[in-house]
Amino acid sequence: MPHLDPFFKQVDTLKDTFIERLREAVAIPSISSEDERRQDVIKMGHWLADQIKALGGTVELRELGQQPHREHLVLPPVLLGRYGDDPKKPNILIYGHYDVQPAQKSDGWNTDPFTLSIDEKGRMYGRGSTDDKGPVLGWLNAIEAHQKAGVELPVNLIMCFEGMEENGSEGLDDTIRAEAKKFFKDADVVCISDNYWLGTEKPCLTYGVRGCNYYSVEVSGPGADLHSGVYGGMTHEPMTDLIRIMNSFVDPDGKILIKGIDDLVAPLTEQEAALYPPIAFTMNDLHEGLGSETSIYDNKEDSLKHKMRYPSLSLHGIEGAFYTPGAKTVIPAKVIGKFSVRTVPNMEIDEVTALVEKHVNEEFAKLKSKNKMKFNVMHVGKWWVEDPNHPNYTAAAKAVERVFGVKPDMTREGGSIPVTLTFQEELGKNVLLLPMGSSTDGAHSINEKLDKRNYIEGTKLLGAYLHYVAGELKRG
Amino acid sequence: MPHLDPFFKQVDTLKDTFIERLREAVAIPSISSEDERRQDVIKMGHWLADQIKALGGTVELRELGQQPHREHLVLPPVLLGRYGDDPKKPNILIYGHYDVQPAQKSDGWNTDPFTLSIDEKGRMYGRGSTDDKGPVLGWLNAIEAHQKAGVELPVNLIMCFEGMEENGSEGLDDTIRAEAKKFFKDADVVCISDNYWLGTEKPCLTYGVRGCNYYSVEVSGPGADLHSGVYGGMTHEPMTDLIRIMNSFVDPDGKILIKGIDDLVAPLTEQEAALYPPIAFTMNDLHEGLGSETSIYDNKEDSLKHKMRYPSLSLHGIEGAFYTPGAKTVIPAKVIGKFSVRTVPNMEIDEVTALVEKHVNEEFAKLKSKNKMKFNVMHVGKWWVEDPNHPNYTAAAKAVERVFGVKPDMTREGGSIPVTLTFQEELGKNVLLLPMGSSTDGAHSINEKLDKRNYIEGTKLLGAYLHYVAGELKRG
């Protein structure tokens, strides 16, 4: 068992310094999706680079040029950094992002979003506090606490911090591909702290995310929108056809009705099934998240499995139909239904698309309508799953137990985090999601916060993980 | 047969005067739905009153006070006029409106919408030319031509011209109710010239309109919109439920699937069936109107019956779901589906609503969903049908044959014209729709026009009708 107490003690000692570091970071409004804040994003990248250099790291701010389709904007740089270069130590690639979601006090924040505001319960409010400045600074805090405690870091760190995560990660995949055999070539494993615990008490390790195939079905007929009084009853109506097609995808209990989809889903093994019961999650937690008691399943395990390891299909809406309040007697001429399938192992993107397209064509043919139908693929992204028994995970689990005194929840995210798959595919290395924040942090909402406990104990966790992963990798 | 030639000749002689009258009327932008044009609507009412007085009629401009819910606006007056008061003559109530739809050159007009512009084919372009200034002035033209021809008008005219038709006819129903036993008490029949021929060559008499019951179904569940990655598969989704319900109303061929609706529809009699084959309408006309070849039926008769004498059900759209271009991975928390039923004899408003509500409740119950569902009635309006064998129609048919040399099409409108029902119910008198314009006039569109032929021969038609209706009523 690594000797970590001097490090832990130093983290506690430096607590206020670390909070000041977060306060400085939150004060830079690095909103990547707002043109007028682009300079602040770049400023934030430089601030972060300076922090790393002050700790003795080396940094390159890799420029990415103009933003595609928005040529008046320069992309913020990807920060490629190193801390330590001992060839005898394993190399851990850490990823995070230094940009944030938009925020304005007038959106409903109780405090200024770019002034870190700490309440009596230790909740530190501020845009980026939990997503993802807190976790990124956690790595820096861990380095500083090691230095001040006189404890040697047992690994070399390879850093990849981007500034466009909240705006499509423009340029990141290209950089990872380009550097896979260069800057990143020595990486032994990857660790990302950019998601959240399932609840508020128990840390988790995340070993998978679902993919997303997003489709549309366009039905058109009349040359222009028609008056339903004048033409109702005489013509095939695109809305009637589209609703029929959309009705055929999924039943009210969420069961996907597209033939062949179920056959692609990897069967649940006993080993995997055993991961669900210990997860710290209750039906109350789910109902709180939903804001309603509309859960399909009445138990935690089924609910979690259907978020994490089974596909789902959602109907998002219809473009081209009447959508405002009030009444309009229109027969819309062209309507586009939007829906998406959340995918899981072993649903390959193209296999799923082929099944969906076949289904849509068959359903439309059944209608014998004179309208025209077009099926479109809007965007696709594959699921990512790791082996949770890999040494990278074993190490993180031990670190959680050491710092928090509990075994972590082993979770998968229902939504997608595309960078996980890119690292896995381009580097061929095990990727671990090791979150710092809790489920109540409100990452993309108003009043985003990070609890002091999560920040400080999270810093300990990240540091401890480096020791355990060094041990596991040496052993492995 | 009335001796009408001197009147007809005088109409031809006065042609240019009548066109100047229309030019003056079109020049007043009496848009009832635009606050800043309200004074122009009022100005138009006064201009019309002055025209009638100049012809020897008497006029009262009935003030209606402030506009409900828009108290900063004064309603334009209802013009109550009389021409002739010979107790031995029958009294014909004529209705029309002097306000117009909005129009701006920048909407795509080829000419200034408020300057009457006549092209080489005799098409007179201008907002209100056909809807409804041309027809209203047709009555005045007929009076003037009678005077100048030295032919006595065989009827007294009772006039009701409103200035809010394009903005909900605010105040009109109350006025009709209030005056039914007063100003309108002597009316023997009602004639309205405010709709259109089915095509461009053959006049029609319109003896019915469909009603419209407009409903919404609201399905709600989650407390707020959810991320489909995070929650998809765990919760009942309001969109899935709503699409199921909307799918149950009508099949792609327009057949209404709500139990009991069909039983309310009056059976087609042989006499009524015989009205359809002579109607001047082709499948080409329908396809031109649709801008597509998406007609449900392959023959004229079935198409017309389903516009005129059978109900239809249209799905208009969904409020609360994702509706813009692009892709959004949202589970909408509350969605409201809008649909309406076009009603025909003998579908009573409340009977239909009861059947629809029962159906919606049953369909929702089948889903066994934990979401909440609410059925709403948004607005209702009853169908109106007259006996097309009434002397009022016989007279009009004879007038058409005299002026145009053809038997008119006997038609019903698919859309609603609420004032017809109000006159029928409040006065208990036969109401006739006797249109002047043709199907290509583009009443509510850009480049609205009235053909010279329709205006001049239409003026003859209105005058001739007054003679024939006097004869028929005397006989009856």
C-alpha cells in the first residue's frame, strides 16, 4: 500500500491555496461557444500553461488555426504538457478541458457565475467549477501537494487539455490522431476526470458510454402548406404519414420495435450483472432527476441497465409542422421527424442504420401514400466500453477505497463522451473516467457548483490513483 | 324574364367608373389586424358610407367601442345601410366586409398592393380587390347602373358591411343578434358575396360550409426537458405517448378512426349526389391547387364530396417538442398535439367532442403510461348548410344563367365562414353565398387580384340576382 499520508496531509494544508487557484480559473469567462469570449478562452489556456510551468512542467500550446465555418475565429490551443520524464516510470495521459458553458447572472444564477462563491455548506458556485476547471486543477493540486510533501510522483504525466469541449471539440480528434505516435506515444493508460458520480456520496469509475445514431424522416407532398378546411379529406397529408412512421419505432415502455436491433445487443453476463446491485442509486434519486415518478421500471437495477447497457430510442420532435401556442388550421406540406437511438455493444453504427432505414422504408410502403419520404442520417457516434477489470480500473478502485473508504460504483454513462472512443481507438490504451463532481453539481445549468469535499478529497483521489496505477502497471 | 338589358348595357358603359371606384377603395390600406392601420380601416368605413349616401342610401356607422383584450384600439364600425324602403318590395340583406389582409410590397408583390394595377389580360391587382372590396362595390355599381339606366330596383337592400372580418369579426355576432329583430327584422333572404368560384370559368352558388372542432392533447411527465442520453430508456417519454395517441385518429387515406364519428354523417341522398357530376372541376384543378399529385381519390366526385360533405381530420403539429432544423438530443417534458375535425351535417359540436374525448382517454389508457394526459377543446364552430332548392338559390341560378349563359356549380366550402351560420340562426332566413371572384384570385396571398370580367359581369350578376329573387319571392 503506497505511503500517501504526507501527501494527503499536505492537500489539507493547502486547501485554501487550491480554492484560490479555482477562484482565479473561474474568474476567466472562457466560454467557447460565444464569439466575444474567444479571447478569454485563449487567455484561460495561457493561464493554465503558466500554472503548469510554475510547477515545473513543460507545455506546448498547440495552435489549431481558424475555426472551420467560422473563419473570423481562431481556435483556442490544445495544451500539450508533460510533468516528469523518468523513463523508468509509467506514463499516464490525462485529459480535461479549460473552456466552459455560457452563463449570465440573468439566466437565474444566485451569484455572479464568474466569481467563485462559497456557501455555508461548502458548495463552491461558479461556471466551470465542476465542468471541468475543478478536476483539471485537481491534477495540478496533486502535483503541488506532492512537491510540498516531498513525495515523489511515481509516474510521468502527459497532459492534453482542450479549450473547445463545450463547442464540439473542434480540432481535438485531429490532434489526437496526429500525436498518437508522437506526443502521446509513451502513454500507458488514459485517465479523464470530466463526468460525475451517480449520487452525492459515493465515487464511481465509469467504464462505458452509449453511442448515439441520430436520424430524421422527411415526408413531403403538397407544394406548399395548405388550408385544412379547403383541402382536408382530399389529399394525403404528410403529418399523418410521418406520425404513422414515428409511431412504429418504440412502445410506451421504451421497447424498440425495429426488427433486428435487439439481436445486436450483447447479452448480459453474470459478471456484468453483478456490477449493478452495489451501485449507490435509489429510485428516489431517479425520480429526483426526472422531476417526476414516470420511471418505466420499479427497481434500481433495471433502471440502471436501461440507462447504461441497453439501447433506447427517443422521439425528439417534428420540423415543419405547427409548433407555437394557439390553433392554426394548416396541413403542413413538408414535415421532418427527428429521432435517435442510443447504442450499446455490439451495435455497430452502420448495422443499426441499415435496420432503421429498412424499417422506415417498410413502414412507409405500408401506408400506400402518394407523399414522398426521405430517410436521413443526421449524425452518428459509437459507444465506448472498457474492461473494468483492467489494472487502470483496479488502481482507481483502490484509490477510491483508500480516500473515501468505500468501493466505487462501477458505472456507464447513458450519454456520449466522444473523446473516450478517440483515445481508445487512436492510442489503443485503456481509458478510465474518474469523476470528481457529484450528480447535483448542475454542470450545464445555472448555479453550477463543486463541493469543497469533492474538490479536496478529489485532489487526494487523483494523486492516490497515480500511485496505485503505477503499482498495478508495474505488477501487470 | 326580367327586362335587364338596359341595366347590363349601363354596366358596360360605366365600366371605367366602376374600376375607378375600386381603385379608390384599394388605395385605402384598411388592414384590420395591424394596429397602425386601424385608422385606415375606419377611414374606409366612412368612405364606403359616403359612397352609399351619394347613391341615395341611408347609413348608420354602428360604433362597437374598444377592441376586447386590445383596449388601446377602437373597433371599426359596422356599416348598417338601407337603399329603398318600399313596403311592397322584398328586403334583401347583403353582407360584405371593407377591411383587408395585411400586404407589403416586400412580401413578394409585383406591384404596390395599395395601387390598383391592371395588366394586359385585365387582371386588376391590389389588396382587397377580390376580398372583399370588389364584391361590396359590385352592389353599389349595380345600384348606380340601375339609376343611370332608369330601371327601378325591384327590392329594398339592407346592408351589413363590417371592418373586422380579417381579424375575427370582433363585435359582428353581437351586432347581428342585437339587430335581428330591429334593423334586420324585415330581411327576407340574405346574400353574401365573399367567397370564390371553384375554377376560373364557371360561377357557383355556395350552399354550405364545414364546421371546425379544434382540439389539443397535452402529455407531460418529467419536471423539465431531459437529456436523451442520460434518461433515455429509464422514463416514459411524453412524445412516445403523444405520437401513439395522434396515430390513432386517422389513417393515411383520410379515414377517421374515432368510433362513432361516421355514424353522425348524414347519408348522401340521390338528389345531393346529382349535384356533384356537373361541377366544373377536374383532377388537374385539384392537383394544381395542391401543388402535387397527392390526391387520395382518383376522381372528381369523390374528391369534392370529401371536401364538401364528409368530415376530415388533420394533424397540425406539436407544441413543446424540438422543431428547429438540426439535431437536439432532448426528451421533451411536455408536448401538446394539435388536431382538428372538419364537421358536416349532422355532426353536432358536443357530440363530436364527446366521441373524440372518449377516444383520446381510451387510447391513453391503453398505453399504461405514468405520464399525465390532458384533452383540450381549443375552438369549435358549426357547419352551415342551406337548402339549395330555396327560391333564393333558384333566383341566383337563373341570374347566373342569364349573365354567364351557364348553370352555376352548386358547391359547399371545405373551410368555414362563421357569419353564414349567425345569419341563418339569428334571422331564420335563407342565406346564399354568391361569389364574384375566381379560384385564382389569391385572396390572402401576394398579388391578390380580381379579373375585370369577374368584376363587371359580377356586377351584372348581383343586379340580375335582385330581379330574379324579387320574382321568386313574389311567386313563393
